[in-house]
Amino acid sequence: MLNHQALVTLLFQALADPTRRQFVERLSIGPASVSELAQPTGLTLPAVMQHLQILEASGLVRSEKSGRVRMCQLQLQALAPAEEWIGARRANWQHHFDRLDAYLAETQPDDEKGSQE
């Protein structure tokens, strides 16, 4: 099992490519075959499969072969580590902005405080 940091890295690497983001967007509507994913991109099937392997390695996509058709499905829960990482960064910056706001309020001259209220 990958540690949390390695998983976040895989997720961001998988989502860094516009073609893979296009696949994720399409799969957010519902499952699709590899051919359906390939059609709007103009990529060859082997190129599409390489992109899907990266998405599968990150846990974002799961695929199953049914007869001659490989169906892909988005695994939304796989985004949780990236969401947590982004949320932690957001909370940290929000804390800094709150402190800056408090500092500015304390250091603002009294005559300016009254004019802004």
C-alpha cells in the first residue's frame, strides 16, 4: 500500500495531463468503454491505454474487461487524499490571512477605522 504522500503525488501526476483530465471528466458522467474515451481525442488505442494505466495506478479509474470491451469507471473516493492535501494548504493560508487581517486592524490609525465602518 502506498503511503499518503506517494498517493497524493500519483494523483497530481495523473491529473497533470489534459487528456487524462478529459477522461476523468467524461467518466464523471458514467462508465465508458476505452473506444468511447478514445474517440474525441484522436489518439490511438495504445496511447489511450497508457493514459488509462496511469489513471488506474493512481486509483482514479477502475477498468474491467467484458468480452472484447474494456469498460472504465471513475473511482471518486480516490480523490480524497488530494482534497485533504489541498484543504490543509487552504486552512494554513486562511490562518495566515486571518492573522494579517487582525494585525492590520490593530495597526490601522483610529481615524481610518471610523471611516471604513
